[in-house]
Amino acid sequence: AVSGVLTFQHVSTIPLDAAESLVGRGLRVRLPDLPSVSQDLAVILGRNRQGLELMAVRTITPEIATSLTRTGGPLCLDAVESLDVDTARILAGHADWLNLAGLRELPADSLAALARHVGHGMAIRVPGTLDISRAEILARHQGMLYLVGLDTVEPAAAKALATHRGPVTIQAEHLTPEIDRLLSELD
């Protein structure tokens, strides 16, 4: 364990009794190579109070999300590629930092559900161009907002983000000087 994080690399499965042992140690649990989580495992991992990092899990169901969002501390699911609206609503109820930086698809209804996130902050991948409609949805979020994976940001979208109440950080591939100036005013 380093810095309060218990990491198990190269673990593709984990027995339930071993998972029980992990969550009782009072450390953040990091399973970078675990490809999937069963409902039984999600129930156990969701009892961890220091945070949970599952960086290889690509899909998540509403039932598994319900269990995982019970964890205290940050919840990192940064390999999840797509969210249906029901799963997004459940994840929005996580009371701490939420990391979904691996999203490849983010339909408008799922984005709207995520914008209701109640935790401290959220990192999400917003594929493509950030247009005004998506920016207005994101501006409703209450905590820190870290947007990654954007191609570019439309000027009207940058202005819409200015209404966001918390800090906003944007990582985009192409930013014009005008957009860069508008975004720098968000800090």
C-alpha cells in the first residue's frame, strides 16, 4: 500500500472472500486490470469507505452501479465506454468524486443525468465538439467539472459554461485563441 491506496495489478478475477478482506483495510482499493465486476463483487466493493478505482471495467449495469456508488471516497470507472440513462442517474448519486474519463458515447439523456451529480466533482469524457446544448446541460453541475476528450469547443458553449458555479477544466484537441480566452475566464 502506497499513499493509502491498495493496488492489485494483473488481477483479472478476485474471489469474494479476498474482496471482503480488501474493503476492511481502510484504504482506497485500486484494481487496474479487473475487466468486469459481478453483482456480488460490486456489493462487497461498494462497502469500501476510502474510494474505489476500477480502471478496466468497460460496461456497467444499473444494478452494479447501485452497489458501487455506495463506496465512500472517489469512484473511478474511467474505462466505462457508454452509459444508458438509468446507469447515469444512479452514478449521479455518488457523493464524492466521479471519474468517467473513458466514455466513448454520451447520449444527451445520459449527459443530463450525469449533470445532476451530487458529489464534489466529476471528470467525464465528452466526445466530439462541445456545442451549446451540451454545455448548457453541463453548466447545471454543482461541483468541480473536468471535461476531457473534446475535439473542440464552440464559442457559444464556452459562454454557456461560464454560468457553471464551480471550477471547470477543459482538455480539448483544438482550441482557437478566442475559445482559449473565453475558457481562461472560467478559472
